[in-house]
Amino acid sequence: MAHLEKPETISLQKDRAWKLYLSLPILSWALYDFANTIFSSNITTIFFPFYLQEVIGANERLDQIASSFISYANAAASFLLVLFSPLFGVLIDRSGKKKAYIIPFTLITVLCTILMGVFGMTEFSYTLFGLPAGLVYVILLFIMAKFFYHSSLIFYDTMISDLGTGKQIPLISGFGVAVGYVGTLVGLSVYLYVGDSGFHKAFIPTALLFLVFSLPLFFFVKEKPLAGKPEKTGFFDGYREIIRTFKEIRTYKAVFLFMIAYFFLNDAIATAVAMMAVYSKAIVGFSSGEFILLYLVSTVASIAGSFLFGYITKASGTKKSIMYVGIILVIALAFAAFAVNAAMFWVAGSLFGVSLGAMWVTSRTFIVELTPENKRGQFFGLFAFSGKVSSIAGPLLYGTITLVLADYGDLASRIAIGSLMILAGIGLAVHMIVPDNEA
């Protein structure tokens, strides 16, 4: 007969969970998720794509060209991350420093986003590469902002292992992601200022919100000191360390297999996030306001999914939980690809919201479970490496499909989003063979 916990024991556990969440270090850490999700949703998912579609798109064919620009800009930012993310992980393991990188990377992201707003509202008398100069500058600044934003997350994600015990980490991770998606709701308030045109006006308010809610982490989160004397690292030492780690692949088979699975799952997620706004407007005919409402609902679903999968992960295990998330993702993409009315896209957006929030919770937890503590920073760097390589492949695939098939109008976008189902299916197949063991 299964052991049943007494009601007072369950109540005590819940009380301890809330005390954990509301402790100053963990709340400050979670508020950075709140802050950076404002940037991610406002810039990557909504207003930068809306801006490009506003400047470039005028018919079905030009909508596909705008989609290609968005895809290639995201791929370029991810290419930079592929070059540098492994080095960042080695820096963490050898120096123990995280805030020393999070703070400047955040400030650079904020500056680039402010400049996006400045150049977006400035009219230039010349063109670059046959395009309006302001548009080119905004795209280049977006690439830099996204690069430094994602670079900061490598150090931020690694910080989670300093905040609690192994049993607490799934709950802390779920709390952080949920608080992050509440940040999305706050970030969307910028739409009230922007309206249905002049989307460049969203860039500067978004940058300021990102900065303000990052400050608690800057001041109130203390890093776990590195045991022993920090090692001195040369620039190329990181790559040598990565090569050595790849040579030890048999020792770390589980985590390497998971990174391959994550490559394909994240490929589908990252590309869908980047293209969600223009896809909904081009395929389903959503107005900007209707998409904002859809995104609000999707965000609420992400919050629910984050909290829910924190507990599902604790109860069922991380590997099974990731499998559940992948299945939800495939179903969401199927609804999006075959949507013939707004109702189907509402279902797609809600399911995608659940999978997006839950993937962050489960994947961060699985990396902690599968990796030894002395190499955790390096594996978080490799984890980011896997994710960012996929973030090149997915947008390049999507952008190439929409560019090559631009003359077919909306069908190009349906085929492009359908290709993501195949990638997610491959990720699930690889994930099934990942050994479920802890470091």
C-alpha cells in the first residue's frame, strides 16, 4: 500500500517552498528571468518581426521576404553564440565568476536595444546594400543585442546550482521560468504605447524595463566561491578543453545524447518563437492587437506549464517530463501548420506556450542531474552550444524555405513551419535512448 503523507506534512512542505521562493537571493535571481524574458518576448518574438514586416512587407511575397530577413538575423546571432558559448562555460568552471559577465553583457544588450529605437526612428538620406540605412542598422544592432542577451543566460543558468539542493533545483527552476513569463505580461504593456504601427517605438521602453528588473540580481545574489585558486585561462584554452571533453564522450554519454536531442527540440522551439508573430499575421490574418492577445494567453500557458512541470519533473523524473514536453510541442506545431481558422491557431499558441515554459524547466534540471559539479559550467556552455547551433539551423531552414518558395505566398510559411515537426520528432527519438542516470 502506498504511503500517504499527512495533510499537515504537505502543508509544511508547501510553506517551505514559498519561503524558498521568497528568499532574497532566489527572488532576485528569478527577477532576472523576469527581466530577460521582457527582452526575449518584446524584441525577438514581437516587435522586431513586426518592425521588419512593417518596413518590408506589402503583399504575400514580401511577407515571405520579411520572414527570411527575420530568420537570417536570428541565425547570425546564433552563429556568434556557437563561436563563444563553449568558452563561456570553461570560464565559469575555471574562475567561478558569473555576475562579472552577466552585468556587462546585460548592459551591452540594453544599449544595443536603445540604439535600435534611435536608428528605427531616424531617416537617412542613403541606403546600404540597396536597403534603407536605418533598417540595416536596426538589424545589425538586433544581432548584437541577441548575442549578448543569450551570452548572459549561460552564466545565469549556471548560477542555479548555487541556489539550492538537488531536490530544490527543479522547484527553483520552475519558479524562475514562471516569474520570467510574468515578465512577458509586463513587457506586453509596451503595446499600449506603441499601438498598431511605428513598432520601433517599443525598443527603448523594452531596454529600460530589462535594465530595471536586472538590478536585484546585480546587487543581491552572491556567487558560490570557487574552491581553490582560480585558474588562469588563455583565449584558446577553452576550445582545447572542449576538444578534451569531446574525447571523453564515453564517460559522459548521457549528457551528450541529451544535447543531440535538445539540438532538434530547441531547433523547433527557437524557430517557432522567432517566426510566431509574422506567421500568425500572414497565415491566419491576425492583427497586431489579436496577436498580442494570443501571446498573452500563450504566456499564461507558459507560466502554468513552468510551475506544473516543476512538480511533474520532481514526481516522474526529468527524462519522462522532457518526453511529455516534446509530444506537446509536436501537437502544437501540427495545429499551426494545418490551421484553417483562428481557433486552431489559438490551440497551437496555448500548447506551444506550455511546451516553451516546460522545456526550460526540464532541460536545465536534466543538465544538473547528468553532469559532475566540477564540469557543470562547461556542460552548460556546451548545452548552450547545442542550442545555438540548432538556432542557426532552424532559422536558416525556415528562411530558405520561405525565400525559395516566396512566389507561392502563404504556402511557403506552412511548409516551413511543418518542417519543424520533423525536427522535433527526431529530437524525441534521440531522447528516448538517453540513459536516465545522475552524475
